[in-house]
Amino acid sequence: MIQTYDDLKAAVGRWLHRTDLAAVAEDFITLFQMRANRNLRVRQMETNLSQMVSGQTVALPADWLEFIGQPTLGGKPQSFVTRDQFKRLDGLVHVFEQGYFSIFGSSLRLNVDVSAGVTLDFDYYAKIPALSDTNPTNWLLQDGADVYLYGSLLEAAPYLNNDARIATWQGLLTTAMNDLQAASDTAKTSGGTLEIR
């Protein structure tokens, strides 16, 4: 059973029939976590940030991947514009009017006058907490140990010059990730059906 970081590293060695990969197995896991953060968007990654802001530039959380829906300022939804559009906007709008935002690097920029202070609120997808010796488990290892295992094995194949196994591990990983995504989508609707209103 794979329940911890050490369990996962040991499983990688067993599946590859190698006893000399203990150190490099950590790299395979890290590389897979990077891949998963780029490709996976499930309910377990959803979180919220709510904070008082009084400036137009707000640092995005370190674990931010992308927004879910629109950010709000004082409860009013803000509309996304491109960087070029943002640069062309003339002046700040009042906090109670329709505002705009854009992403510049790792910051959210607002064209709303928030100098008096207003609550910024948004939902977002957060990075998967990285496994390590000091963080031996996370939600993905608990809910999808197969995803972690197949992803790590896929990352191991090029290192081992075993190109013949890439398609096998990729196929198993794709199936496991699709299953995890389907379970997440079903859980979000609690088994109900969507209705057009």
C-alpha cells in the first residue's frame, strides 16, 4: 500500500525492478508533480483567498495556478482584460463601478481605486503540496496513489533509457488522471444533473 513519500519511492524501485534508484526516485516524483500541476484541475485543488487590499498590485498566492471564476472587490465581480488592454485603460474607476484586472508575472493588477481598502476575494486552483521528507503525504497521494506511481514511472523511463515503456506508463497515467478527473467532476455535482435555467 502506498500511503507516504517513502512508500512511493520504494514502490518506484519495485515496479522498475531496481534497488539502486532511491536517490533519483525523488527526482522522478518531483518531475511528475510539476507535470501534474500543469495538467490536473480537480476539486481537491480548489481554494479561496480573501484579503483586504489598498493598492492596485496584489501578489498572487505562491501556490496559485489559475482563477476559478472572477475575482471580486467588495463583492463586485472584476473583468479580465489582456495586458495590452490594461495598459490602455485610462485612470482608475471607483470601487463600486465595474473594474478590470490583468495578470502581470506573479501579480494581479487592478484598475480600481482601492486606496481606502476593500476586500479582494477569489477562488483558485492551488498547486499540489509537494511531497518531501518533511511533508510525507498530501491529498493526491491519498486519493490517487496510482496517479503518483504511474507519473513517477513515466518520468523514470527516459532516465533509464527505456523508451519502450514510455507508452505503457503514459497510457496508465492518462487513464488514472482521467478517472481522478471524472470522480472530481461527479463529486462537484453531488451526483445530480445540471439544469439549464
